[in-house]
Amino acid sequence: MPQKIVCVVGPTACGKTTLGVLLAKRFNGEVVSADSMQIYRGMTIGTAAPTAAETDGVPHHMIAVADPAEQWSAARYASTVIPIIDGILARGKLPILVGGTGLWLDAVVKGHGFAGGHAGGETRKTLQRRLEAEGIAPLLAELRQVDPEAAERLHPADEKRILRALEVYLETGKTITAHNEETKALPPRYDAVWIGLRFADRADMRALIDRRVDKMVEEGLLDEVRRLLQGGLPREATALQAIGYKEFLGVLEGAAPEAEAIEEVKLRSRQYAKRQLTWLRRNPDIHWIIWEKERDFGRALQVSTKILAAGGVC
């Protein structure tokens, strides 16, 4: 039987970190971050990575573990995190995954691995050159010949996934559709109990996001971006395309005034929270805790305890 883990999910600024710590302290757990930006070193402010005070002595994994110049995928994250989770379980503790990067969470819980092919390798580079020279239409036509289901499923503008589907077939001889069908029949690696946090009124969520952005600016987001650049991080690095960093990079380069950048960060953060909710709502296993005007963590802990008891965790 798959072993039990807990996943605390929700949109940005909803209080996942705080609830994760409370649950870890009550149930002898350790937290594993599932945030695609908190993995990078030197990006504490803009990613709202938990401080020592916020972790309150609870072990946290996968925070500030990667160089900002690196590019991480869901596959790389899952292959790194699964041994960490298994280690927590082996110590008799409860793994609590906390974060809003839904694809990464799904990759860990399912644990089926990813379709073969060396993403970013020579095949991809060749396909990328063809894309630049020929456009996406011939590549999509080629995919339609070998994997018509994938070609039908993918939007013609989704260049990244079209290239990935071709890459898998060219390197492995197996279509990505076949791989997906095979993995659907496999049981999940872990038996996850999902707890989601969100606001009843989206206006309250938006207001909280705006306050968080203001706090990041006060804490020195601009200086954090400056330090990353002074440390030699290329401006085109994936990490610098994250919300907050990209806009304040423009401030440093003189492309936008700071006030305009702040408003853009708030807008993009609100849009991101909406996308996170859209992704998470596809998961019927999430037990939602709904915030009213304010976040009541005492109540959330009580409700979560009942959810975990019903799920056989405690």
C-alpha cells in the first residue's frame, strides 16, 4: 500500500506555509516545499520563502537548494524529492508537501516517471533550429503522422509541448500518448491527503496579494534583484523571469519606473493565483478550507486535524 503523505496547496499568499508548520508540529512532520521558485538560492524576498522564524524549528526541504542559473523541470523536482520523502517516512515522520506548483505536486504523488527522451538534448536543439527556420506547422504535421492523438490534443501555438512530443518519439520510438496511457493504469506512489486553502471572496485574496507585494518591496526586492545580477546571473536566466524579478529587472535597466513595476507585479501575481486555482480545482481529492475576510489558522488546524484523521493519517 502507498504510504501516507499530506499536501497543503492553494494560490499564492493564502497561508500554506503557516498551516504546513502547524501541521508538522502537531503530527511530527517535516515540510517539503513544492514551489518552483523557492528552490533557488538568493531569492528569498521575491519568492516569499519562509524565514527561520516562520519555520519555527520545523525541518524544511527544497528551499534555496539550486543555483538561480539552473532550470528545473517537474521531472527533475520529482526525482530529487521522492528520496527526501522516503527518508522522512523512514524516520517515522510525516511528509508534508507545501506549495502551489500543481504540476510538481502531481509528479511526486503519482511518481510514475516521465516519458523518455533527453529534454534539452541534441534532438531538442535540432527541433528548435527547425522551428526557427520552418515555423511550427511542418513540425505539427510530422507529429500528426506519428502521434495523431497528441497532435489533436495540443494547441498549434503550444510549441514547447509539440517539440517535446516529437523529441520523445524520435529518441525512444514510443509516442508520448502511449506513455501517458501506460502511466494512467499505475497506482500512485503515495497516498496523499490534500488540504487546500482559498478565500471565499477573491477580492480578499487580491487585497492580501497586494499587501504581500508591498511588503516585498519594503524588504528590499529591488536590492535582491541587483545582488543576483552582480553575482553574475544572466538576465535571461529562468529565475529572473519569475514574477517580481522580471519587473524589477526592468527598473534596474531603466525600462520602467518603480511604481509602475510594483503595479505590474501585483497584477501578474493576481493572475498567477487565478491560474493556480484553476489547476487545483481539477483535483477532486482536495479538501478545501475557505477563508472569510481574515485567515483563521486556529480553525484551519482544527479542520485539518479532522481531515487527516478521516484520511487515516493520525
